[in-house]
Amino acid sequence: MFGLGVSELFVILIIILIIFGAGKLPEIGSGIGKAIKNFKTAVHDPDKKDSDSGKHSS
């Protein structure tokens, strides 16, 4: 994965913990999880919002 090993990922995690603090990590993780979920939904069903809005406007 991009040439990153376990030790590099661990160092990145420590830096993120120092910058944001332990209290913000669950909030950041939740935000990232929601963003990934929305992205996957948009990729798999790109016309879903268009077809839903078309049904309600008629």
C-alpha cells in the first residue's frame, strides 16, 4: 500500500494523535467513515438521486 509499512503507519498515527488529541479521534473517524460510505453510494448508484428527484417533481 503505497510503500508504507507498519512502522510508518504507526508513526503517522502518533503524529495525528499529537495534532488532534485523543478526544477528537472518534469524531474524525466517524466523519471519515461517513464520507467513505457516501462516496461508495455515489459510485454504485450515480443516478439514484436523479431518478428520485424526477419521481417527486411529476
